[in-house]
Amino acid sequence: MRELLDTMDEPQDVNSIEWKLKTFYWSCMNVHSYMKSGLDLIKRKIITELYGWNLIRDTWDLRRWEFDVVLTRLHAEFGVSPFFKVTVVPDPRREGHNIIKLLPSGFSLPHRSYYDRMPNNPLHKIFNQIRYTFANNLANSRWYPLEVKAQLTSKLNNMTLAVGYPNRLLDLGVINAYYEDYTIFIKDFFQNLQDSIRNAQRQLEMKLIEPMPESKWMDALSEESVSYIHEANKIVIPPHLLNPPLFHRNYPMAMLYGSLGVQIARAMLRAVDSVGLAWNSRGQLTSRSIYTNRSLDNLRGLADCIAAATMEVSRETDAVVKRTAYDTASEVDAVRQTYQAYVSLMHHQPQPQHPSFENFNTTNIFFMAYAGSLCSDMTAEEKDIHRTCYSSLIDKPKLEAVLTQLPEFSKDFSCPKDSYHFPKRLCAQFH
């Protein structure tokens, strides 16, 4: 982002998004300007509008402090969300309407992203191939009654894919109109920040009163991974994922299936889990869930089997393996569905060998791309937080657990029976 702004031509129109973006950036980078007056400004705001802070001497007065007023101002004027977060989401029972929703407060920052509009994007073909494979496997599944299969098939048939921002929202006129009310000052970073918070609140009000067609799924474009949106029956791929190492238009199809393809399949499976079955194909909550006790028992049995198999190979504690078993089972299912979709593609469209991969067949490349998509590095503190707070295994233990449930991996790489990843306890396939 810094390189893009540094090399951008100097904007001439003060009302353009380019001028506002670059000026806001330089007001942030002008450290000497806001560091000099920043503390005085914070003190003044705290004393006059928030009734002081007991960490700053001579500003705190319990007799003047009013909890309700401070809480309201923090939410409405300062963009802080203590105790809860106020947002606007699609109404799950009235199509075309939005509602106000209160969520538990959390700590988050928007993900950096930029837009990459690509012709002949292969992701729609991958989506359709995985959906076709999933629908066939669902039709042959023994886990669901016929009535449930019919509803899930309808949901899959009506499911759509959004890759990045729609062209309509990337029009420069639309972008400038969206930021028209944003006033940016050259040397006042804190004022710019507070004005931006107020404008964000106004945009939230507009989302409630006059929702756009994209309102149901727009927020998912800033997520860190591919998402499934129940209210729209849509899979959303954020634009920042459309870059190496996950994506490039010239990558072999095996690499695309192994990286983003698995994420698409994982999102697709959310449409048929215990939460997804409460939503119909039009993105509305149903009055009666089709998720039966039989389905729940089947899923619980599969998760228990996955947990037992993972304990035999994982270095994680049994408690962590059991708590994350449902997520691991879904990951196994997603990789298997995507692999089968790619094999089906090869039968109809044989894939060529690629330079630098002469010693590998294309299914080898699929598993290598999947393993690469899970490649990450964490500090010991991050690993501890992940094990404590998250419902999924850390990437390496997750990869090991998944591969030991896929005989296709051992076959493609000719793993001996005594190897670490050779399947020793296979669990039933849910879909």
C-alpha cells in the first residue's frame, strides 16, 4: 500500500478518492505533526467529552462520570465497541430488508486488500465442478433422508459465487460518491480519523434504511478466507486472495484446486451443516429445521472416529483433538470433494505437464498446493492462543490429520504401509 501511494501521481481534484486517500495517508505519516499535539488533544477529548480517565492524573472525577453517556459516545463518536458491537445485517425473515444486530465485541482490524479484475477467471469453473461433484456425492449418500437430499440439492443448484467486488462498485463515479462526505485535512490525522468514524456510522445507517443488493455479502469481502453467506446462499472470495501464492491466472489447475478450490469446498459444506440446514435456498430462515437427530448422530459418530484416528498421529493433546474434531472432519470432507472434482476434470480435460513439475503428476501438485495453503509460522504465544480459543487444529497438525484420512495421498506418493501418513484407521465418508 505504501509503495502504491508513494508512486501515485499527485491528484489535482480535492474531491477525488485518490486525493482523499493520499492526503489521509500523509496526515498519518506526518508523525511530528500529530505526536506534538496528540497528547494534548487526547487529554482535551477525555476531559471534556468522556469525563476523564483515571490513568491520566487530574482528569478523573467520579462525581462527573456518567457510564451511559460515555458508553454512547464511545460507540457513536469514537468508533470503539466496548461490551458489544452494533452492526447492520440482512433480515433473516424478510427478503430485501436489513436489521440492527448486537454482537459480542472483539478486537479486529480491517484486512488490506486491493482489486484485481481478471478476464477468464477460472474460479467459476472450479466452483461449478466442485458443486457438481458434491451434488453427485450427496445423491448417493446414505446419511440423509430423501426429503433432506431434495432440499440440499435445491440449495446447491441456487448457490452462486462472488469473486471480488462487483464491477458496478468498482466504477470510479460510484467510489467517489461513496466517499463524497469524507473531509480530509492535510495535517490533522486525529480529526481525519474521527470524521471517518462518523462517516462509517452514517454508511451503517444507510445500509439499514436503503440496503444495496450486495449488502448481504459485502462484509465478507474483507475476511481472511473464503466465506459462505447463509442469507444470500453465496460463496464469497475476497479480492486479496486473488494473488500468489494462492492464485495466479497462469497456475496449473491442480494448484488452483488444491489451494482456493479446497477453501471453496469448505465454504460450500457450511450450507449443509447444522446451521446451514436452518436456511433455505433463498437465504431465509426456515420455520422448521430439517436437521434431524439421525443427521446429528451421524455427524457426531464421524467426528468421534476422526478424533480417535487423529490422536494416533497428532502431537496435540487429546483434549484439543476432541474439541476440534468437527472442524477436522469438515476439512477432510472438503479436501476429498475437491480432489474428486479435480480427478473428474482430468477425465474430461486431460491436464498437461508443466515446466518445473516434470517429476510430478498433476494429483501430486494438488496435494502440494493444499499443503502450501496451510503453510504458516506462529510464535509460541500465538500457538497457545490458537489451541485455547479456536475450534480448529493448528495448520501442521491439521494437515497431518487430513492426509491420514485420504488414501489418495498415499497412493499418489507411493507411501509405504509403515509410513507416517499411510491411513491406518479410515473413517466413513459423510458426503
